Amino acid sequence: MTMERSRDWVMRAAILVPYLWLLALFLLPFLIVLKISFSQTVIAQPPYTPLLDLSAGWEGLKNFFAALSLENYATLFSDSLYAWSYLKSLQVAAISTAILLLIAYPVAYALARAPRRWQGLLVLLVVLPFWTSFLIRVYAWVNILQHDGLLNKALVALRIVDAPVTWLATDTAVYIGIVYSYFPFMVLPLFAALEKLDNTLLEAAADLGSPPWRTFFQVTVPLSLPGIAAGSLLCFIPIVGEFVIPDLLGSSSTAMIGQTLWTEFFGNRDWPVASALAVVLLCILVPPILIYRQREARRFEATR
Amino acid sequence: MKRFSTINLAALALGLAFLYLPIAILVIYSFNDSRLVTVWGGASLRWYRALFNDSAMLEAASVSLRVAFLSASAATVLGTLAALALTQRFRGKLMFSGMIYAPLVMPEVITGLSLLLLFVALEFQRGFWTIVVTHTTLTLCFVAVVVQSRLITFDRSLQEAAMDLGCPPLRTFLVITLPLIWPAVASGWMLAFALSLDDLVLASFVTGPGATTLPLRIYSEVRLGVKPEINAVCTIMIAVVAVGLIAASLLTKRSAAGAQLGGRV
């Protein structure tokens, strides 16, 4: 009896401690963002009308609701700068996810087909750069892509171009940086799916006279769809809100939403508009996040 | 016996070249004697010497290491508890697992902004400790996922046997469960440490006066263009990570070999 009770008590603590931590530091902050996105900008410290004042009782509650305004959302929809920013982010995320899929698939396929003896080492080699700093990896490309950098030197030496090309502060540079940084995130889920592929299915297709390319598109690709979905979501969602890569490699004229939010917050010190931007961005990302979450839950149930 | 086919070998070679060439170039140029970052002026350790006289950079490195150590340790405890919770049934589990998985893909600008607004609302002094708390919150989710994947594959009958024989739950955890899942806990800690050391966006939001982490410092320099000194800092960071990972893989290999041996006996 006491045994059972102490067991319950320990388990309850194990659940409660991280639960409370996440409620206080993950969920509550979102509610605050939501509230501030409905507040008016004031020139003060902090620069928005105050939060709910419960000490004022019913009167405070009434004031709280009276002070809510849609002004920031109206700003968001009236200025096309913001709409373009969202569209730009979605476009960059969609195109880079497609490029990632195209170049990561052959690598993941080769990894899955590699001799067992080498597989562990090769997977480690793909994961290794993920452990070095994100910032360092983006900075490495600033080195290469700058005006008199190695890429231009190589291109001029090989007579591919006559004069150095401008790479930095272009969309191309942003795509290169994103594809480079997210490469392991795409390879690993694809590898996990392709590794489980049943070889006998490929043999059966070959025995029945299917040419290799047809087997690939009719057997391999459909069977790796879970990996394709997982990798694409894992890349697409964070790329939409990416800040560091477009900031260091892109130009400020075509800002992604992460940069716009950053500028509103740090540059213009307009916290309510920055919050509204975050709320809308979150609404855009909720469907893909829910799909990702559901797939993870299903995968988890399957492995149990 | 499977062997590499030419096309697969080519795909792997190209993929790995794409991953490693930029880093290799950065490392090589950190030993460049020339002040011009694009002209090779012979090998030298000049920028490393300059680095060790740069007190702001050293201070930033020390802040980063302390933040990473504290937040990774807290995240490992909380994340392991969260992983244990995820294997149980309880009310509100759906929301709990949602809060574990969402931060993994949530854009950092949103997480950073929301935590900053929380600290402002609570009138919390921003600086070192707000960065620690922020990093703990993000990385505990990563630890939870890593440890959970270990918990669902390990043999739970050992744990149940210990409990049935009257071992108290806390002791069961420390004597049976923890030794079995410890490789996952250790790699969770390392992952948390690396993520904390790496973070720029969250730290930018929640930092205050006097708490500049290494990425914040590097970022403010990089925005002004490429500097040879930054190449040197990056090379040292890469070297530290590489040594840590090799040590970790040797350790886990040994413990895996030990576990196999134990299994046979």
C-alpha cells in the first residue's frame, strides 16, 4: 500500500516538474505575445499598454478587455510590406525544401545501400557538421561567396565567367546557405525510411522485368514517402521563420518574415506589431506543425 | 556482401564534399598570415595569438561555456523526467507531448520573442540567468526526445521485477533504469550543450547588459565583414566539438561492447 503510494508520488513528481516548467516558460509566454499583439503601442518602458492587473478586480478585468484593439493587425494587413514578407518566406521555404529533397535523396539512398561496415561511419560523417555551430557554417559561406572570394576566383580561373559575380546579398546566396545548413535534417529522415526498405521487393520487381529506373519510381519512392514527409516538414517549418541565414547572406530589400519581425522589434521597437507578426506566423505554421506532430505520434506508437 | 556501386559512391562523395569543403576552407584560412582574408600570405598562428589577447572574445567564450554547462545540466534532468512522463498515461498528456514537440520545429524568433515578453512582464532582470532559463526550456525538449527513444526500446521487465521485489521507485530508477538509459542521457546532455553553445537568436532576445555569449559576439563582428580572427575562433570551436564527439563515440562504443558482453553472460 505505502509502496503503491510512494510509487505514485514519485511518478507524479516526474510528470509535474517538467509539465509546470513548460506551462510557465512555453505556453504562458505565448499567451503574453497574444495579449500584447492586441495592445496599443505607447512610448514607454516597456513600450505597450500594461498586462492584466488582477489586483483591480472586476474593474481591472473590464479595463483589460476594453483596451484590446485590432490596430496592429490592421497595420499588418494594410501595409503590403508584411504580406510580401510572409509570401517571400513561404516561397524561400518551399523552394529550398524542394532543392533539399532533390540533392539529399541520392545521398540518403547511397547511405542506405552502403556496406554495413561503412554505414555507421558514413552516417556519422553526415551528422557531424550539425554539431558545429550553425553560425559558423553560415559564416563559412560568407568567406566563399564574397566578391573576391574563392568561388569567384575559381570561376574566373576556369573561364566560366569573365568578371567576378556578385553572390552575397542575393537570393541565390540565401538558398545556398539554407540548403547547406538544413542538409543533415533532410538526409537523416530519408535514410531512416530507405534503410527499412525490403530488398526482396526490389528483387521481385527486377525479376518481373521492371527496369531499375521504373522500380525506383514505382517501388522505392512510394515506400520512402514517410521519410520524404518527415524530412520536408522538419526543414520547411523552421526555414519559414529563418533569421540568421537571410540576414548574413541575403539582401535587406527582400526581407523574410524573421527579419521583418526582428526589425520591428529591435529597430522600430514596436513590440505590439512584432507580436502580431509572430501570432500570424504561428497561425501559418500550425497546420504543418500539427501534421508533423501527428506523424511523430504515429511513429512512436508503431515502435512501441 | 554488399558493395558500393559507382553512382552511389559518387552521390556520397559529392554530398560529403558539399558538407565539408566550406568548413575546410574556413579552417585553412584561419592559418593565413595575410590580413586580406582572400589572399594567401603563408601559414601562421598570428590570428590565434591575436585571439588570446582579445579579452572581450575570451569573456564571451567563458559566458557561453557557463551558460551551456548550466542549461544542459538542468535540461538533462528536466528532459529525462519529461521522457519518463511521456511513457506514462495521465490526464493532459496530449498537451504535454505537444509542448515537448512544438519547440523542436518552432521558429526561434517566436520562442525568443515570447520568452523576452515573459521576462519583461515579470520584471525579471535580463542577462546571464535569463539566457540559462531560455536555453534550458528549448533543449529539455531535445533531451526528452532522445531519452524517450531509448526508453521505448529497453526491457521494462527489469524495472518491474525490481519494483515487485520491493525496491522503492526512486532507487529502482537510480539502480536499474538510469544505468540502462545512461548513453541516451549522456548524448542528450551533449546535444543540449552543443545547442546552447550554438544559439544566437534566442540569446539576442533575452540577453541583458553584461551577458554577451560567443555567438552574439561573433555575429556582431561578422555583420561588419569577414575577419581572419573570426576564422580562428570558429576553427577552435570546430576542434573542441570534434574532440568531444570522438571521445563520446569511443565511450559509447566501449559501453555498448560492455553491454553486449553482459548480455552474453
